[in-house]
Amino acid sequence: MVALMTAITAGCVNLPGDDAGNEDDEDEEDEEEEYSDAPTVGYQESELNFGDFVRRFISDKTLQICGILLEKFETNSVHTNHCIVKLLHRIAVDCGMPAMLFQASLFRIFQRAMSSPNPEHKEMRRFGRFIVQKFLETAETNSKVFIEMLFWKKVKDAVEITEGYGSTSTKSYSVKNLWTEEQEDELTRLCNEFMSTNPPGSNPVDWIMENLINRDRSRVSVIKKLKELHLWSRESVAELKRSAREWSQEEEDQLRELVPEFLNAESE
């Protein structure tokens, strides 16, 4: 028995089932080789500007729904009122768009909340005073804000109320640079289509710009939006910015002629 155990330990004796074990090892090696040839999936971190991300979801329809819900703030639960006020606070303070809340129906609700003795409405009263204060500050420089109270406003309208009418023509708030949700969906669809078809000899941005409905988009605007939507990694976007069309033969010949002239001019 001792000799048998010594032989097994030394590997001189094959126990039943050893051949099957060897076959399993060979299968595992084959599988490892098979998986090693498979393409690897890479992941890359990218910085998320949360403020810009949230602003994409601000709309006048959202504010209208909040107004409808707040109409019954007396009978709403405390949690419901808190969630609505929190959402309005994010729009007015975190996103810097208090002018979107300059609306007569909302002011009427704030007025009712301020006259309510219920301590559960304290948060709404405090927020209402903040919005009214911003409204009065804006009225000192824009008397038309009283008329604006009659309408629900989009982001563009809110910017013009506080920054001045026509200010959206500047680079930061240009109407041309603003993207609607439908346009972002179109850009996402075109990007996925290019990645799936990969047209030969085509630059991704050039191809997307040629197929966009709005042909007035600049190259920088398209690349910036691709980056915001995380459709390309940071390195890919940087490469796209550096990418340019191929030089023609005439341009290459002209460059070769200019280089010696430039070198001679430097030596003189």
C-alpha cells in the first residue's frame, strides 16, 4: 500500500479517469486559445458635465406638469410637494434658470402657500419668496418681464429675459448651436449607422454632417455634441478634430516647391 501511494505521488501510476482529466485539460486549453483570439471590449472613463446633462431635460412641458400638480398642494402629501419643489429648485438654482418659473399661475400658487398657516408648506413658502425676489431683480432691468408672466418659457426664452433680448445670438446661447431632443436622436442614429456600415474612405464627422437634416451645423458643433452624448471616446473626438481631407497630388507638388523657397529665405 505504501509503495502504491508513493508511485501515485510520483506520478508513475495512472488512476482511472486520468485520461478524461487530460482531455478536459486539453479542452480548456482549446477554449482559452479560442477566447484569446476573440476581440476584447474596451471601456474608457469620460468626464460628465452634470449641469449640461441636466439642462437637456429642462422643458416648458415639465414646468406645466409641475404647475398642475402644485395646484392641489394643500391635499398633496408632504413628500409629493417636496419632490416638486426640489425639481423646480434644480431648474431655478442648480441650472441657473429662475426665469423659467416667472409664470402667473406659479406665482398664484406661491401666493396661496405664503398665506397658508400649515407648517408643512414652509419649504414651498421659502422657495416662492426666492423666485419672487429673482423676479423683482429682473424687473429692474427688464420691464417686459411682466408680460412674460403670461407664457410658459423655454430655456432660450429664459436666457433672453435675464441676459437681454437677442443674447441668444451669442456663441454660448446661440439658437444655431442649440440641439433639440429630435436632433440629438437624429445624431445618435447617424452615428450608429456610420459605425455599423463604416463607409469606405469616409470621415465620420463629414459623413454625419452630409446626412443631417440641418446642414447649418458647424464641424465643431457636431463634434462637441458627439462628445456630450458620449458617442465617441475622448481620444476618438480628439482624433476627429485633427482629421482633415486627403491632399491632392497638385497640393503635394505645390508644397514640395514651397519648402525649398522657405529654406532659402531663412538662410538669407
